[in-house]
Amino acid sequence: MKSRRMNRQRKLKEKTEKEDARDPITETLSTFKKSKDFVQYHHTGQTVCVISYIKTLVEPKILSENILNDIKDKAINSLEEMKNHITVQNLFITDDQDMIQQSLLRGHIMIQMNEEDEQVLFIPADTTETRKVSIPEVEFSVVGPKEAFVESVDTNLNLIRQRLPIPELTVHEVVIGKLTKSRVCTLYIHGIADEANVNTVIQRIGDIEFDEIIDSAYISQMLSDNSNSPFPQFVDTERPDRVVEALAEGKIVILVDGSPHALTCPTTLIEFFSASDDYFTTWHLASVIRLLRLFSIAFSIIATPLYVAILTYHHEMIPEDLMATIITSRADIPFPPILEVIILELAIELLREAGARLPTKVGQTIGIVGGIVIGTAAVEAGLTSNVLLIIVALAALASFTTPIYQIANTVRLIRFPFLIGAQWWGLIGVSMMVCLLIGHLLRLQSLGRPFLAPIYPMRISDMKDALFRVPFNKQTVRPLQTRPGDPVRFNAERTNEKRDIDE
């Protein structure tokens, strides 16, 4: 028994010694060799070397035209000599095993003079399959630029730098995600963005511990000051012009490789109701439309709760002429108002979700035809009143006026707690929910900055582009909410001097 144990220990020791004796580069490549798309072969001729790469990440033309063609008919005996002969930029020699692994996964071609050599030469030959820059699909504008971000972070940086050709535009890049190794870029304008905000964002991104980062939405949820809040604390945009505007105001932008959306922070609640069209039209029209959006959202939240509260507890508030119409429409309805509202609200949500998940043409048909058929059938079957159907339809239509999709989802969600409060306590319940909502917004922060600014705390200078928009020549300072290093945007006195050429 003792001799058997000793033999087992000896075999284990010999196995460990063999594994330790294995070449580090061989150990690194052993995992790659299990994949079908990993290629390793010996190049013969006057120059003998070993070429390794992942064929699904490499551009074949670079290998055949730039590498093999350059070393053909040449007797090369070292990697340094080979580096001088190959006409490709950004070549480098390394023996770091982590660098070797990462370079192969980024589409580099690895060359060794001998298969056991630890030093290798890497040649960039990556190929990236991305879609072309197209028009915005979520934040469409009638006038203005028609470009939207794509899934390549390099392309997105190009779109931003074309609009901001200044050396102060700084890009800080890190790689996060244990499995995905996603590139995350933090952009800001040095001298304008607040250093405390920049350091906070960089620190929070560096502290992320997660195995996969697929989209910027992951980053938004992980960096939020209050992850339990239904309100988004970062503006998610697909428009380069909106990103440039945010950078010019002293905000910070986050880009994730593989995501066609950018995040801007710190943000405020008012920003979610500001559209790109507001800056491409006259300030009078932009102000009216922005106020209309704010009214629409308020109506979308409290319209159906007010219907439930008044019909359940406060009949005396209804005018006599309108009361007759409501009584007639509800004469054959077997359900109380709350159940009637919930049925219609869920039907609207089902239609909206079905239209979003189906292909575009089919989804549009489902939304229009389904809404008409279900609404008409519900009224004729006596399941709901035509008055409520109009209110629910208007509330749903009002929720579509938000330029940012994330805040529209929040409005859809918080409508249901208001319905519960209206059913339990009537108008007092609706008032309590309003107080709870305002209290939550007062405590909410974005990157440590007040979410309700410039309304609370009140900042008169920031109100010039909040509830309404004043002319551009009046917006002389950047928003104080971002704590900009350079608050002055332009010289107001020179702007007001409009001299004609004949003067």
C-alpha cells in the first residue's frame, strides 16, 4: 500500500516536471490549436520560419501580398532583419505571453524563426466586418445631420473627431470584460470638462468586474449612481452631433466597441426631452415644442389614474353634461374602472411590444390594424367604454413624444403605481404618488450632480436651454451643472455687434 502511494506521488511529480519543462510559447499556443480557424504552418524557402494566425480575423491579402511577397527570395536569419524587410507599419517583437495571446486575438500574424522560440514578430493584419454609417433609426430628425454611430468604436471616434478637430479632445481607453475584452473609450475636452467628473467616470469604469460587456447599456447600468431607479442617469444617443454638443458643454462621453450608441454624463431630467430638431429650428418653435413634450409626458402619466380616481371616489367633480356621456358609455360595462383601465393599458403594451419585436413592415401593420380591431371589438363587446379608449389612446400617443427611448420606457412603468394609488385613495393617492416621484427625483443624482438641475437647485443661467430655448447669442455660458473648467462659450459683446460691410 505504501509503495503504491509512493509510485503515485512519483508519477505526479514527473508529470509536473514535464509540464514545467514545456515551452511557454507552446503552452500559450496549445489552446489556440484546438480551434479550427487557427492556422500554423512552416514557411520554406531561403527564409525558414513559422507563421501562425487566426484566419477569421486576418485579411488574406496582407499575408500574401505584403508578408510572403516581401520575404520571398530573401535569406533572413533573425526577426529584426525580417522586421526591416516587411513593408507593413506597426510591427513589433515581443516575448510577453499575455501580449502574444491578445495580439493573436486582435488579428495579428505571428512569425517565429523556430517553433520553440519565445521571441515572436507580430504584423497587424486584422479585418473588421462592420456596417456602413447610416441614418439614425431611433433619434431621427427632420432636418440636420443624417449620420448615426455604428458598432465600430474607431468609426465612431472618426465621426466625432471630424466634428471636433481640436487637440484638446482627449480619448482614454481601457479594456474590460473577462471574456469579451471590450474596448471602452472615455471622451472629454481637456480644459472644459471638470477633472472631478472625468476621474469619477474613469475610476468607475476601471472598477467594473464583469465577464461580458456587450453594449453601452451594460456600462450605463453599472455606472449609475442609483441602480434601483427606473430613471436612466445617462443619456443614450446614436447621433454624433448630439455627442459633440455634450462634449462642448463640458460633459463626458463613453463609447463601447460593438455598440452603436454613446453615453453622455452628467445629465439632467430636462435633457431627455430635448431633441436634435430643437437646435435646427427657430428658438420660438423649439421652445413651444419642448414645452409640449413636457406637458405630453405629464398627461401620459396621470390621465388614466385621474379617470380611475374621479369615477371611483369623486363623481361630484364631473360636469353634468359630461356625466351623462360617461354614464351612457359605461352602462353595459361589467368591470370597475380600475380593471377596465388595466385591460386597455395591457392591450396597448402588448401591441407596442409586438410591433417592436416583429419585422418593420409587419410590426407597423400589427400596431395599426391591431389597435383599431382590438379597440373597436372591446367597445362593441362591452368590455370598456369609448371614453376610456380615447383617454388611453391619447396617453399612449403622448408617451411617444419623448426623443430618448429610455425615458419613454420609464413613463410606461411609473404609470402603473399611479393607477394603484388612484384605486386605493383617489386623488389623495395620485397626489401621494406625485410627491413620492418628486422626492425620488430630488434625491437622484447623475455622476454626483443633481438630476433635477437647473430647476432644483435653481440656476437661472442654465434655464436658457432647459424648459425652453433662448437664441444662440444669449447662451454665453456653459451649463453650471457640469462644473466646466471654462464656463464662457463666446464673447457676448462681440456677438451683439452686427456691423454691415458698408459701415
